[in-house]
Amino acid sequence: MMSLIESNSDADDEDTWLLQNFDPRRGSQEAASAMAFVLLISGMILMGLGYFIPRDYTFDPYEEARKMESIEQYYITLAKHLDILILVGMAIVCTGGVIVSVLFAIGMYRAGYICNWSGSKPSGTTGRGDRGIGIPDYGSRDMERHLMPNMSAE
């Protein structure tokens, strides 16, 4: 009986630790990335099932015509359902890919590599011209000297 009480108090300590160190932005990004990867994997599994389940049947010339017709109808509907399964798998993979790319873009934006209008360098970058991806440094004096070399800087 005492071990149950002690284990519950340990679980309460862990819960309070999780609540104290919970960052809503980080938690939501982790949940979204986990959901995206689950979507990617499940979509690939569905597509794999749709492609690997055999669609053909073996024609038996000694079988009755009515039975062969029912077998053909079964395989026609099976092929239709497998095509739908493949399309659903592709849609799920695309949804997971969109979520991953949005999370990647948000991470790049927060790190300062995209749309860095403040002029500060992102952490971990060195050298000149590291203002972000695709954003030239128009406001520097060096650019003015390169564009107009004959004019003296005042």
C-alpha cells in the first residue's frame, strides 16, 4: 500500500516538472512534427498496400461462365478500391509533407534565416552578407561603394 502512495507522489513530481518546463510553442511544434511524420509513414503504408496487393486473377477455361463473371466483378471492384486506397495514401503523404514544410519554414523564420528585416545576423553565422536567404544587404555603405566607385564617401 505504501509503494502505491510513493509511486503516485513520484508521478505527481514528474507532472509538476512537465508543467513547469512546458513551452506551448515548442510543444505544439513537436506535436505537429510528430503528427506530420505519422501522416507520412501511414500514407506510404497505404500506398504500398495499394500497389502490392495483386489485382489480377487467373483465367480458368473449365470454370462456369457465371462464376467467372462474378470473379471478374470481384476483381474489378477490388482494383477500384485499391486505386482509391492509393489516392488516399497520396493525399495523406501530401498533407504530412505540407505540415513538415510549414514547420521547417517557421523554424527558419524564427531563426532569422528568412525575412530578417532587423539587420541582425542569425546566431551561428559569420562573414559578410549573412542577412538571410535571398535578402540582399542594400543598406550598407559597402554596397554603395561597389555600385558607385568614383564617388567619394562623405
